[in-house]
Amino acid sequence: MKKTSISQSLYGLTPEGKQVQLYTLKNNGGMEVNIITFGGIITALKVPNKHGVVKNVVLGYDTLEPYLTNPTFLGAIIGRYCNRIAKGEFSLNKTVYKLPINNGTNCLHGGNKGFDKVLWNAKTIEDIDRVGLELSYFSPDLEAGFPGNLKVTVVYTLTVNNTLEVSYKATTDKTTVVNLTQHSYFNLSGDFSKTILDQLVMIDADAYIPINSDAIPQGNIDTVRNTPFDFRTPKKVGKDINANHDQIEKGGGFDHCWVLNHQNKHIRLAASVHDETSGRYMEVFTDEPGVQFYTANFLDTPYKPRVALCLETQHYPDSPNQDAFPSTVLNPEETYTSHTAFKFSIK
């Protein structure tokens, strides 16, 4: 008996008249993931609570139109470079590359038209105990200012044990920088009129990256010990979100990159979220060195601030300008890979 399924339907048309497809991935454990080919966006992710009631736990829109602008990047694949690059520029092999400025003085999430606003090609994958959607995109040399013709593949896989896996792969014909992530906003209660302040978060990180007033890394890495940033044991998001702390003030809450532990181990548990009322529990596994924990401090219509949280697995922000950070450089003879999994259960 087949334990997973995938179906396809028309979601809408772009302003240029191109079709946007919706793919629905389901398993027999009550989990359903809806993904559109525009931006590789997860429009809904449905999981059961402790009573078996299935609800959507990610923010999204009902139609294509709001996704065409999508200023808060709801549910999208982010590239070529997630997070911020200071002053929208970096130097590579003695060449300075200028990027779009779309966040104060910075380039955020690839600029005004990153991978979140392009049409991806789709191919379905079906197996006995998993079902997948392979999305591919060709990003031409100097698109949004980034060097190299970049071929990108992102595979979403839904397994029978209520895990959504996201695998990224990219190759280039010219030395470039790459940092990809998935930007879903989670609220495990399934009730978007409620904030996530009572949900319990764990982040397996002894350190985090402090930012300046432009939300750019200062260049140092600080311990989380005795700070609001200590999530090594699960604590409520709201406990320290308004703490009297310089970094909380600069982020308007939590909007920082945590330096994950065990970076020499491939895929490992990086973070978890638990909504005690519904019982829904999400574990985030990744092979990335960092995770950006964002508490939707500046979310706007139709949602209110702090009704969801993001756990964006990634390399550190502004790495192309920070020599001490792990490199995000991709050379022509190399293949960029990254893996993240979101596992859902009841606790």
C-alpha cells in the first residue's frame, strides 16, 4: 500500500502570463505540504496535534498575488545569498561586486528579486516511503549582481515519519558566493491569532553572532551564557525577548545567527520547537554551521509581529566580507550542498 502521494494543480499566472503550479505532498501520518513553483514557496504545512487534529503551522497566502511582492519572504527558497551582505557589496578575486540594496544599507536575501521571486522548474519523485519535488533554476552570470552562471537544485522530500527534508545543490562556472535557506514562518499552535511567545525553543549553540545597528555582524562571536540568547535548554520564546540587552534592542527581539555546536558532525539536531497546548513538536536537523532565529519582530499585514518564528539554517551573515567566518565561496570545480530536515511529532 502506498504511504505517500503527490498531486499537481494550477495555482495562478505570473504577470508575464506564465503558469505557477501547486504540488501537494501527503503521507498517511496526517502530514501535508503545499509547494508552488514560484519561489519554491511552502504555502501550507499541515500536521496533526495530540488529538489528531490537522492544522496548517506555517504562515502563507491563499493566492499568488501577495507572493509576487512577498516583502517578508514567507515560505520561500532564499538565494543566491540568504541573510545580509553589508552595503550590498563584496570583493572576490580582486573584483568588487555590487548587489541590490533592499534592507537599509544592505542586500538582504539576494536582493529585490532573489530566488524567492523566480519560477522554478519542477519534477516529481515517488518512492514507497517518501515522495519528493525536485525544483531547478538557472541563475545567469551577474543576476542580482552575483558572478557566475549558477545551476541550482532544491529537493523537498516528505517521508512517512512526518519529516520534511530540504536538500540543496549548486554548481557554477565562475567563482561566486552561495548561501541558501528555506524561510518558512512556523507557529505550531496552528492559530495565527496567537503569538509564539509561549512556545518552547531549544537551540544547540554555545555562541551567537552579535550585530551592529545595521544588523550586520560586528565580526566577533559571543557566548550565550548569562545572556537572553541562551536556548541550550528549552525555554519560552517570550522569556527574554524584551530583555534589557543591547543585542535585543538592535534586533527588535531575536533576529540573530546562532553558531551551532558539533560542526564537524554532518547532519545533527540543531534546534527544536514545542507547543505544549497542541503537543506539536518540531526538530530541525542540519549540516549548516549556523541558524538564524527570527521571531517575526517586524511582520506586517495580514499577520501581526511575533505570530511565528523562523529557523533559517545557513552559513553566517555577511560571510563574504568577514574573513574569520566559514567561507561561502563556491569555485567552478566544486558542488555546493546543504541539507536540512524538519521532523514533526507529538510531545
